[in-house]
Amino acid sequence: MTTNPKAFGLANNSHQVAYWLIQVFFVGLMIGTTRVVITPFAEQEFGLAKDSLLLLSTFVIAFGLVKGSMNFVAGHWAERIGRKPVHLLGWIIALPIPLLFYFAQSWSWVVMATLLLGVNQGLTWSMSQTSKLDITASHERGLTIGLNEFAGYTGVALGGLASAYISQWLGLKTGLLVFGLAIISTALILTWLSIVETKPWAMQQAQTTSQQTMSEPLSSWHVFKRMSWQDSRLLAITQAGCVEKFVDALVWVIYPVYLYQKTGDLTLTGWVISIYGLVWGVSQLITGHWSDRFGRQRLNVLGMTMTTLGVILMPLMTSSLGWSISAAITGFGMALLYPNLSAAIVDLSQPAWRATAIGIYRFWRDMGYAIGALTLGLSAFVFQDLTAAFWAVAVSMGISTVWLAIQG
């Protein structure tokens, strides 16, 4: 409980919102370091063939399983020990990641680094979103999540692009080491010095909001059941979140291989992938706000549809311009759906168990990395054709979009 009333709203808490946006930007930079260079890293350091897609997929599968689980744990811990300690722990756990890449003796070292990356991302990204939602007003939820994902995915895009240039300058291993340690150390210092605990805001809101009907939070298991099968609306939104991660797994695993095979140019590959991330990130500045004005459902369905179209177009294009347009369409579709699926979950949850609900949604959403990576890896392996992965993801997205349109 707090003795002084807490003020809500982006304007009233602008400094903390800004600090958390800087944090999620660094979280995005951290994962972005792996987006472009992992495929050439696998080839040059360990002799993995470009067509060893099932083996290459293992690091994304590992990431999805761990990050999904950590999202669930993060929400649970945040309700008990607070947001800042969970976030700080996420950065501490990240410290060995650049060292594992640098000293890697086999592909299993890369998978281990990715497991730690999943822990880092699950704890830090979840807390950056939860904390900002704690301190902003209910009518700003879409905008708040849009700002969060704008900062994060701009970081992902710039991290991927920067890692491509730094790796060409310093070499793959040294580039990952230097860039990774710079990101982690800076984020740790800023977390310690700048971030305040936001749980008191959530506790105050839980006491005063007219929507709150219970004096104590629901158990994590109760919320898990509600979101996973009992509530048809929550289920429709959650499954859409899971399946849209198939697209991001496609970009992570297949795009670098596909584009590198077509161009043989790592920086061009990095630029196309970065266009996807930049359009996704920057567009969320407006798409989150749109949902506050026009509602979540229409934008979510439109976003799923546009993203599916972008996936279909990528293997049909034959030039850097065509691939860039496809990447931009996919990125804008993701911008429409990504913050607004999360906002829809927040709308349907209550303050006392909001962090748990966000954690469970993010658990299922990021499990989509693992399920998607396995699906596209198997598709490409069975059909011996990279384009099979694109069609598998497009079909999955189409089915998910129909489900969301009917039940969401």
C-alpha cells in the first residue's frame, strides 16, 4: 500500500516512461544482434550448411521455449517481488551471452547463449511493458504499448543492422562480444540508477478501479485456465499472438538464409530484414494510438491479413526492391496487430492480475517462436525447398486470422 496517491498518465510520469522506453530499446538491440549474423556465424565458425535448417532452427526453438516460460514466470514474480528486481535480474543473466558467442567451440554453445537470451528477453521485455501500463491511464493503453513496441522493435532493427556492419569490421565473434557487452553494461547501469518500482501504482489502481471485483489477485493457474481455454475471446487473441510469431521466426531463420542465397551480400540482407523491423517499430507509434480511438479488433484482423500478404509476396519477388516492399508490408501488418493484441488482453484483465495476464499471453505468444521455427524447419526439410516455409506460415496465419475475426 502507498501513503501518497500516485498520478497516472503518460504526461504525469513522462520521465519514467522515457526511462523504460530506453530500457526496451536496449532489450531490442540485444536480440537484434542475432537477427542477421547467426546464419553466416553458423557457416563460418561451425561449418553448418545453409540448408541445415532443422539444426539452424534449434536456436530459435530454444529461444521460444525459454522466453515463453520466462514471460509466465516474470508476471508471477512481478506480482510478488516487484517489477524492477525482475528487470534487473534479466540483465544480470544476459552478461554471459556475448562471452558464449565469443568462446563458442560448437553449435551447442550458441544454443546455450540463446537460452540465456530467452531468459533475458522474457524478464526484461515483460517488465518494460508491465511497468509502463502500471503508470499510464486506461485510455492510453494502446498508445503505451505502441510506444513500448516502437522502441523495442526499432532496437531490434538497428541492432541487426549494426551487428552486420560491426561484424564485417571486427569479425563475427569479436563484433558480437563488443556490441553485446556494451548493450548489457549500459542497460544495467541505467536500470540501477534511473528506474523506480511501479507496483504501487498497480496496487492503487486495483483498490480504486470500478472494474475491480476481487480484493486479492487471482492465482496464476486460474488466469492461465481463463486465457488458455475457458474464455473464448481471450483464447482467440492469445492464439493469434502465438501464430503471428511464426512470421517473426520466419524472418529470424529463413529470411537470412533465403536472402543471403539470393544476393550473397550480408549488408543487403541486413537492410531488407531491418526494413521489416523498422517499419514494424516506427509504425507502432501510430497504430497503438489508433486502437485507442477505433478499437482493437478491426486493426488486429487487418494486421493479421496484411502480414499474411507480406509473407506470400516475399518468395514471389525477384529483386531487392521487391523484397524490401514485401518486408515493409509484413512489418506494417505486424505494427497493426502487435501492440493491439496486447492491449486487448489488458482491456479484458483486471489490475490485480494484469501482470499475470500479460505474462501468460506473452508465454503463449513467444511459444510461437518455437512452434513456428519447428514448423518452418520441417516444411523446408520435407519439401527440400525454402519457399515451403513461407507457404506453411501463410496458411497458419490465414487460419488464425479467421479464428480471430470470428471469436475476438
